[in-house]
Amino acid sequence: MSTFNEQQPNLGYLNLYAKKIKYQLSVAQLVEEAVQNNEGTLADSGALAIDTGKFTGRSPKDRFIVCDEVTDKSVWWGDVNIKISEQHFDGLLEKITNHLNAKQIYVRDAYACADEKYKTTIRVVTEHAFQNLFANNLFLRFKQEEIIAQPEWTIIAAPSFLANPEIDGTRQPNFSILNFSRKIILIGGTAYTGEIKKGIFSVLNFILPEQKKTLSMHCSANVGEDKDTAIFFGLSGTGKTTLSADPKRGLIGDDEHGWGENSIFNFEGGCYAKCVDLTAEKEPQIFNAIKFGSLLENTNYFPGTRSVDFSNIEKTENTRVAYPISYIENAIEPSVAPIPKNIFFLTADAFGVLPPISKLTTGQAMFHFISGYTAKVAGTEAGVTEPQLTFSACFGKAFLPLHPTKYAKLLGEKMEKHNVNVWLVNTGWSGGPYGIGNRMKLSYTRAMITAALNGDLLKADFEEHPVFGLLMPKTCKEVPSEILNPRNTWSDKNNYDNKANELALAFVNNFKQFEDFADEKILNALPKVVENAI
């Protein structure tokens, strides 16, 4: 046994004195423990495959923030950030530690933020070995000599502990609670590991903008040979992972980053990738990262084998794999790069209205950042063909403790200070809405992003979109010029105009919740259809 796990962490500050504490186990030891505990099985790729039980995704309505002197006036309270009292938190902390004191537990010390200037240390206390493996893969890993006696934040995750909603102030027996004063995250009643990851993301979304004027971002990021950093924002289905995966560019990270004084840096030390319909041809980097040390969640095997059937979604569509970023061949470590030269907002516009690529002013960038728009195709029921509008502030509304305009203003300040180009990229439909038009070809989108990255697109002539005011290039290498203005691709131009007005009004109506906090730059970026609609 290594000296790593011969050390014992001091858990007295939690009144946690479990009968057996397994500290800082190696990957091999954690996998061995998980198999011995019947927590999971080994797939033929070598990855540990587990089921998270009842919960196969986050439970946003059961995520709370303790309302106290630190948070009362600063948190954006509402349907995303739900209040819970200090008394209820203290009661649950006592109950959950008493629950774990009768069990064997796993403890891991790690940290978030690859830039040393913003390093946030974390202790993760888990009931199961697979949860500790997840923490090892997703957070940044200490070398043995770097481990500190008392990390700043503590996460306690106990899936078998259930709250009593009538007594404990929760909605259901499961919960995730952030306490910014005591710097503790409590997770109970759910084994879904994403609650651990997003708990720390929410913490950083509070402390970095408030305390360090650092923009926290739900985005992927890569960097070229010339140290030109690019970041990609986008909701599920917009192509964020696919378009940021470029063999000619180094991967900084796939999901969570900070924009500091002089750097872009990954919050994490790993990736938590979706697995549904995964193939070696479509996503070779992710597929090849599924090996010993990786953690597969809620996947199914082909009958009679240990081979994963990635098309099988009997348990959930949200099948996942967690692995260290070093499992990606072109990942850079430490995951730090210079200030970005280009930012891409990715949207899959199923209305076929937005241009395939357009350049944004600072005000427009702030407006579209706050809007966080995409459109999802409606269900497959007979006769249902209308797309569903989705707006998620800052492309990550569920994880924002502060008001979205705080993040947008930080983005605008950094854009102007560093003269950053921001592009809106429509990976959705062209030539008509979903059901009539066609999905934008991936080869065209890649060509437009390449032209933006190498500076060619800045040399193009631009025209302004009549409703959204976006600057659309008239030409782009390897892309047919006629598709660059979306109105040209519609056979019925009046239908296009009507659909553009419809989408613009949806943007405006969504923005009403933010307009009292928005400055003139943002307000001037609203679609011009507002005047026509009054």
C-alpha cells in the first residue's frame, strides 16, 4: 500500500469519524474497491461501468443555496437558486455525518482551476468508491507532495442518505446544498456524479466574478500552434464538443473555464462526455478515452458480453463517461492558454432564420450571451413539427448564482480590453425551418470557423441583417456565398421575414426578465423588430 493512503485526513471539523476511511486511493485501488463492493463491472475496454440508480441526471429543483449574510443580497434568487435556511443546513450536516460515521467512506483531496492564481482546493468525501473515482477524473489532481492539510471547500456525497422534507426543508428526499459561508456542499439521496461536478462549478461561478473579477464560463476551449485561443459556448446539440475537437489545435477543456487577468484556464482535470450513439468514427477522441480508469455511467452491454451498446438508452439518454483530460491525445497540461482571440456562440436555430456565421458588436455579444439561445426539434409525435425555443442565460443558467448581467458585463469589458472577435454560428437549419430546410453542413461550419480563426473572415465585406443587426460576411472560402445571408436561401422571402420577426419577438420577450439590469450597450443590441411590434 502506498504512503498516499497511509495518511489520514483530519475530518474533525465535520464531526466525521467513520469506522473506516480510505484516503487518496489510486485509480487501480478505487476500481478494485468498486468491483469488490458490487458497485459496478469492468467493460471489455477496461472502463468501470456503474449505474447511478433512480437519478440519471441532475435534479435542478432540489438544488439549494443557504441564505445567509454572504448570499442574501448577492445571489440571484428564484427558480434556479432556491433558498434554504442555515438551521436546515446545520441539521442535515449533522444527520449526514452521523449516517456516514457508521460506514466505510472514501476521501479525496483535489483542486479546481488550472491557473495557480485561481486555485481552489477541494476535499471530496464519498460513500462509494466510484464517486471518488469520478472526483479523481474530473478535478485536478495533486501530486503527493502538494497535498495540503485542510482544503478550502468540502463536498460530502451520500447517496443512501435520504432527507425528510417536512423536517429538513427540502422538496424531496434527494438534495444538493451549497453553503458559501461554511464552504461545504452536501449531496444526498442521489448517486448521479454530475451533482459533484456542477456543485463546484456553481461555487466558482459565485466566487470568481465576485471576488476576483474573473469571468466563469460554461464553454469548451482550444488553442492553436500560434497560441491563438478560441472558446465555444453552446447548449446541448449545438456542436460545442464536435467543433472544439480539432486535431490541429490543443484542447484546453470541454466544459468549464475561467477568463482571468492574463489567461483562459480549465476549471477541471477531466471530461464528462455524453455517450449516446457514440462511435469511433463520429467522436474518436471520446471513444478512445473509454479505457481503464474511465467511469461509464448508466450504459448497457450487448447481451451476453461486456461490450457497451452506446445506442441502448433503456436507462437514460444521458449516458456518460468521465475520464482525465490526459486521455485526450491533443490535450494541453496544465490546461492554461492566453487570452482568446475569437469567441463562438453556437446555436442550432431550427427556424432557419439566423445566419450561418455573423460578427457581433460588444453590445450584441452581451445580448446573445445573456439570451443563450438554441432551438430543439419537438418530439416525434404525429403532426408535431414546430421547433422548441430554448433560452439559457450565459449558456448555463442552471449554474449561475449571480444575476446573468454580471457575467455579460464582465464579458463585454474583457472583449473591449483585449479586442476579441465574437461570432454567432448557426449550426441549425438553412433554406427554411425544420421540416422544410436542411441542416447546415458540418463541413461548411468548420470552414467558417477556420476562416474566423485564421483571420480570413475579417477581410470579407459584410452586410447587416435587417432584423437582428448582425454583420454577415458576403464571402467565405469553401462555403457557397448564397447561404451566408439566410434570406437568400428561402424560396418564399415573405415567409422568411415573418419567421425572422417571430424569432426576434421571442428574443425580446425572453429578455424582459433582464432589461431592468441591462445597460445601454445591451439594450441597443435588441432586434429592430421591437419597433415594428409595438
